[in-house]
Amino acid sequence: MSEAIHDVLGVGNAIVDIIAQADDAFLEAHGMAKGGMALIDEARAHALYATMGSAIEASGGSAANTIAGVASFGGRAAFIGKVRDDEFGQIFGHDLTSLGVRFTTPAATNGAATARCLVLVTPDAQRTMNTHLGACVDLTPADIDADLVAASAITYLEGYLFDPPAAKDAFRKAATIARGAGRKVALTLSDSFCVHRYKDEFKQLIAEHIDILFANEAEIEALYGSRDIAAAADDLAGQVSIAAITRSEKGSLLVSGSERVAVPAAPIEELVDTTGAGDLYAAGVLYGLSRQLSLAECGRLGSLAAAEVIQHYGARPLQPLGELA
Amino acid sequence: MSEAIHDVLGVGNAIVDIIAQADDAFLEAHGMAKGGMALIDEARAHALYATMGSAIEASGGSAANTIAGVASFGGRAAFIGKVRDDEFGQIFGHDLTSLGVRFTTPAATNGAATARCLVLVTPDAQRTMNTHLGACVDLTPADIDADLVAASAITYLEGYLFDPPAAKDAFRKAATIARGAGRKVALTLSDSFCVHRYKDEFKQLIAEHIDILFANEAEIEALYGSRDIAAAADDLAGQVSIAAITRSEKGSLLVSGSERVAVPAAPIEELVDTTGAGDLYAAGVLYGLSRQLSLAECGRLGSLAAAEVIQHYGARPLQPLGELA
């Protein structure tokens, strides 16, 4: 097996976030499940945008946020995801490549616009997401560059990829190529509603294809039907090499074989917007693993990156994480 | 004279900001004058964007920022400015109308894209701006809705309007209609480089058309060739009803007849990005004037709004200013 050219390759939905403040009454009036991610069609995206407050726009997408974080730590990163050749597509591409991320998936030249996620941030800093997948539905197995996957030490996949129909096949193709090339495959479960949608498929995937798993407590509960983190950790330890269970302000639990490492959350001055917290935690852990750091050190980098991103609006780090670390 | 329907009508360049961090070396390498606003063509905008770091996008435009601030205070506000019917144009329109601002200038259906300003924020929180005027060059006197101007207590104009050729005529038309309807005309000098470009025209305008003037120390120096604020205040007092001279962290000086009111800057916790400081100061003062508040109280609202906007990225308030006040 040749040496990897990239530390981490992310495969995910390529999305631009449109972020506005909202109160709980707004979420209720629009039937939104607070803290979750709902899929919406174009008509609903337009209608919802028209009722939202003044917003800012920033590149997003779960795996893409993680990849931006890995690059910000100084890691060698790449990304596969589908945009349209429109203004939002240009923004998405710029924000990855400007960090040194290799991003060469061809933009769609027709069809739906680049995906957008309408993010409502409530005064408690919790984010509620409404995603119009747009051009993401055009991601197919043909977009999975086999050489790129084989040249990446870790291929990181987001569970959200199970939503656009053809992306599921792209997901499986990437995982199969990575394993076949002797590389590692990492997965984030993305969202408890997403886990509910694809529970059995995720269980099978984890058992058969995944080396490194990221999940939060709600996702663990959705997968196992219980919040018993210790029991879930024991079960996962038998299926994956490393599991990272995030617990918001309680920090995280890293699991590997019989090892259990509890990592505290990093201190923050002001909680502003939790969008991207899990994504950036994953960035820290994946970067640490690429540098053969201990589980405790990987967790520390994850906590540090998550703490940076929740202190401002937007799901990408504003400060170079390598300097913070 | 019938009662005004709008407290403040802004006329200005309709711009979306693309905001990234940069160091002083980046500014030097690209020949940028720190703290200023340079006009760039489309080719330079593309080239510069390609070298900039990861960015966020947010609606901007000097007078538009002020109008957003007036609306955020609870004022009845309107705006005239030109966008293209593209994604950035939609963003710009949404971010004003979502605040309750009346914005009905028809978007251009062909020609250049919506204007964008590449904003580089250095570690000292200073912003350096590079504007591609795009669709703003299509603002003409035909876009000045005479009824709207006549129905607005104050028409607020930005000096930057002298850059797009036809906008200068739109500017004069708006000022003439407002004065003719017995309303007030306010002007911000916008930028010291802008003052240098149109010095004699600005001097004539102030003497003939302006009731309320906003300027910072650098603009005063560009206009008078001296930093003698007291002398400038005396001169301006003879030409306009109210002049507001901003002095960054030293606060501002409000001038009216023989009255001189020094207003301190509002305290802040962390200086992040000075973009929009002057625009939001003007918002506070104009809102205060619309409510017949004292000069000292107008200045306090200006300081408060400026303090909000310099503690985060982007030139629009993130918190409702009416609640802060």
C-alpha cells in the first residue's frame, strides 16, 4: 500500500448555509423540530426564506465543514460533492479550495441550483436546519474518483448522503474502494431524524464498512433505542476501531477496544450558534488520528475546534485551528 | 406639507459583501490602501476572490446598511438601489425587506451581476474594501421614485453614488425632489478617497443641497486639507443644519448652529470587524432625529449601533437595535 497523499477525503452534500436568527414561536409556526434537519423542496425553500429574518450566507455541508476544519488544522484534505455552476456553487468551491482542499468534482451545468440550508438560530444558540438538496441529487457513483479515494488515508462519509437517492450508491462505492485500498472509512450519523430514516441500513453499514464512527447522544438513542451510552460504547467497540460519542457541553467519549476516554468540552466565553459543533469536533479527531495522536489528544483537538465554531455564526472556523491548537 | 410616510429613505449602491480575513502582507501584495474602498473591474474581482481566504457573504452597501439600522431601531425606512435579478440580488432584497424596509427598485434583467465588495479584515479589525459596482452602474434618475422621496422625512445619500456615472444624476434628482417637497437631505462623505475624487462637487453639494452631513476625520481632512475638527465644525455649522463628525474610538462631535456636543464611543467587549461602523452610527443619529431626540441622545444611539456592528463580522446589526437602545 503506497503512502496516502491526503489525510482525509470527505464525501458529502455540498451546501451553502443561509443563517438567520429566529425565536421558538417562529419554529413552532412553521412546524420545525428544533435542533433537527428537515428536507424541503424548492417551493418551501422560497416560502420559508421569504418569512425569515435578515441573514448571512456561509459555506456549509456537514462533511465539507469537517474537511474545512481538517485543512484549518494543517491536514491534507480533499472533498467530493456536487454543486451547480452558479454563484452559490462558486462560493462553496472557493471556500474549500482557499483552504488548500482538493475539490475537483465537476459542477452540474444544468438542473437544480446549488443546495442551500436555511438555518434558524434561536436565542439558546440551538440551530434548526431546513435543507433544499438541489444539485446534491446529481451526485452519483461516477463522481467518486477512485484514485482520490485510494490515495486518502481516511474517507469520511456523512449519513446525510443517504437522502439524495443516487448519493447512497456513491457512498457505498467510496467505502468499498477505500477498504479495498487498505484505507480507513469514517462515518458520522449526522442527525437523529436521519438515523430514523435509515436505521437498518446504517446498522449494516457500521458492521460491514466502518472503521471510525461519530455519533451524538440523540443519534445513539435513535440507533439503539436507548440513551445507555456505556452499553452503546461496548457494542460499538466490537464493530468499529474507534467510536466518538459527543455529548454537547458534557464533552465526548472516545471508544477503542477496551479503552474508554472521556474528554471534557473546551471552555467558551459566549455560546452564539451551535451549527457545525459536531462537524468541527470530527475535524479535530480525524486530524489527530492522521497524526497518530492518542485518543485523549484527538478528543482535545475535537473539543477545541467545536468550541471555536460555536462562538460565532457559521459552521466553518474563522480562526486557523492549527494556531489555536 | 403632508406628514411623511417614511422616516428615512436611503439611496445608495446595492452591494453584497464577501468578507474574509487577511494580513497586512496580503494587502501590500495586492496594492491595497488599508482602510479604503477601491473600485475594481470584474476581472480583478475574480482574480482577487481566487486569492482570498474562506469567506462569508452578507448584504452591505453603505446607505443600505444605514437603512437596515434605522429599521432595526424601529424606524420606517425605504431604500432605492440597483441589483441584478440574480442570487446576490435576491439576498440583498431579502435582507432589507425582511426588516420591513420598502425596497421596490426594479432589478436589472440583463447586464452586469449584482455588485459585490470584497472586504479584507486584518487582525486589527480594520476593513479594506474592493468594490465591483456591477449592476449599480444601471441606477439612473428613472429609478428615483418621486412620490417615495417626497413621502420621506429624510432622504439619505451616500457619496459613493458619485462613482457610477448615471447615479450622480439620480443623486441630484433625489436631493432636488426632497428639498422641493420640504424634506431634509442627508449625505455621508463615504470615504476619504471618494472625497478626493469628487472634492469640488461635494463642496458645492453641501453648500446648496445638504441639511445633515456625516463625515469622519479622514474625510474632513480630504475636504478641508486639514485635521482641524473645530474649524471644520465652525465652517459646516454655517452650511448645514446638523453635522456629525465621527472619530472612531474617540466618539463623535455633533454640530448644529453654535451647539457642539461631544459624544463618547460606546464600550465594547471585543473589536472584530469595523465594517459598517460609520453606517450604523448614521443609522442611530437619523433614527434619533426622526424621533426629535436631542443631539446628545442621537449621538448616543449612533455610538450604540456602531458598537454592536463592530463586534461581529458583517456590516448589518445582528441584534435588534430597538431592544439594545
